[in-house]
Amino acid sequence: MPQLAKVHMEGFEQSVRMDSKYFNNSFRIKPCMFLIRNGKVAKSWRHNYADACPNIIKDLVLHMDKTIASPISDLIIDSLLANATDKENSHSNNHSSSEREVMIEIEGASQQSAQPITTDQVTTVNTTFANMGGIMKSIESFFSTVPRYKMIPGTSDLQSLSTEMKQSLEQDSLNICKSKERNIPKSRSCFAADIEFYQNIDPKTIDVNMILQTDHFRKYFKIMSSKEYNSENIIFWEDINLKYKPLTSKFNNFSKAKIVAESIGKYFLFDESSIMYVNTRDKLRQDVKFKISEIFSDKVEEDFFLSQAPLLFDEVLNEMTASVLQDMFIRFSVSDLFSEMIQTRIHK
């Protein structure tokens, strides 16, 4: 992607180097994973094709503090909220400066002591994002012009998708999701704290909703998603239910809710170059974009905000739960991680 962006920005005079064996064989490209600390690569893992994700992922998810369970989105959202809070405090002449330190302790990941991330470092990250604004807009426009393809059944050839074909495929996908959604068992409670677990819990009673709504269960589900390289779906669910929705219960949280909603929309739904970009229908992306402008307009009424703001991302979440997350839950339910999840919950 960096090479494609460079070509787009500087022209096609330079050569884009890519081994010819990768043309039409992108699945042969080997992934690489990096552990970043204070802006530097502390550890890297070079994978072979179809290698399992390294076990460090499990340590990261299980031993991280809950409040920073999704470091990429949290760094962005929390820093934006901090800036908004600082502005509010400055208007009331009650601004007080404090240094926020976040310690991520990874058991067995490093023999060195973890370094704190200060507000100055967060400011540096924000400045970097601001400087990249023009480049990212160009990259986004480049990706929007890239044609979409599908495999021709029974062959190794690809065909370009027309607008009509794309709409037809999205409708077929929607029908499948609706069918699956009707078959998903419903949890008795929508809050993890309200769900009681006993030592004789029957694993057969656990469904995908219960997994998502229970902190301990969701951690193991996130490990599974990380091993399958699609953890953005779980992080998307967490950012909406744990960060965004709590802000929508009071109208005086309007400004903060707007910041979080726009940030989630940008990094998960609108920016195709984002590593957090989730797979959903374009119609739902456009619906969310329209609702954000409607719900967070300057002239919005309090009753409208309180009734509509909590529902902003629900259609996307419902489709995701019925398709991607439900499919992953089926694989998760027969995995060793699922058994470990049950055992560790029982012995707590």
C-alpha cells in the first residue's frame, strides 16, 4: 500500500517493485506482525503462508488493562475526548493539567519495564495524524477508484463488478444475514453484569450475544478473532457498546458523543485505507454517515438525540453479529480457547 500511495502522489515514472510470482496470487504474500513500543518496533514476527497467529496475542488480550483493550482505537478516541474536555474546562476557567500515564504490562512479553505513554506523546501522535491529513485524503480518493472483482466460479479468473452486480451481491448477503439472525439464540440480558454464571454452567447455553456481553468471554473471543486476523470486528463492537453508547444517555454529553461517533465512523466504516475498516454493505455505511449529520446537527432536539443516538450503529452491528461474528462463534465454540474460557471462568 505505501508503494501504491507513492505512485499515486508522485506519478507512475518510478517502478513499483513486486515479484511477478505474486501477480494474481496475492494469497501467497506472507504476513508480518509487529509489536510497537513508544513508536519503535520492539519485536517482529515473520509468518509463512497460513501460519497461526503467535501466542503473544493471547498475552496481549488477557493481561492488558480493560480500559486499553483496543490500543489503536482507544488512543485516537481517548485523546480526542481529552482535548474536548480540556476545551470545556478552559471555558469555565477551571482547567487543571494532569499527566495521564498508561501502563501496558505484558506478562512474559519483555524483560524490560514497560514505558508510560504521556499526554505529550499523545499530542505528538495527534500532530502526526494532522500532518498526514492531506496524504490520507489522496489515498482515500485513490482507493475509491479501485475496481472491485469477484472470482468466476469454476475458474481462476476474475471479473470486474458493475454497480448492478455489486447491489445484487449485497442484497443476497443481506438475505443470508437476515436468515442467520433469526436463528441466533437471544441472551436473557443485554448487560454482562446481569448475567449470572454457576460452576455447572452448560456450554451449550452460551451464544454469540452472551460471548460479546461478558467481559471474560469476550476476551477469549477476541483472541480467536486476532488469530484469524479480523479483530477489528470485536473492537468495533467494543467501541460502540463500551465507549459510544454510554455517552448517549445524557444530552449534556452531546459533544463527546459526536467526537466518538465520528471517530468510529471514520476508522471503521468510511476510510477504506484504515486497518480497522470492517466488512459491511455500502448502503449501511451511507446510512450511518447520514444519521451522524442528522443526529449531531447544531439544531438537534434533546428528545430526538436521546432516542436516535443510541441506535446509530445498530444496523451494522446486527448484520455483523448475524454473519461474521456468528460464523466465527461456530468455530470458536469447538476450539481449545472455548474450553479454556469455560474452565478459567469456573475456577475464578
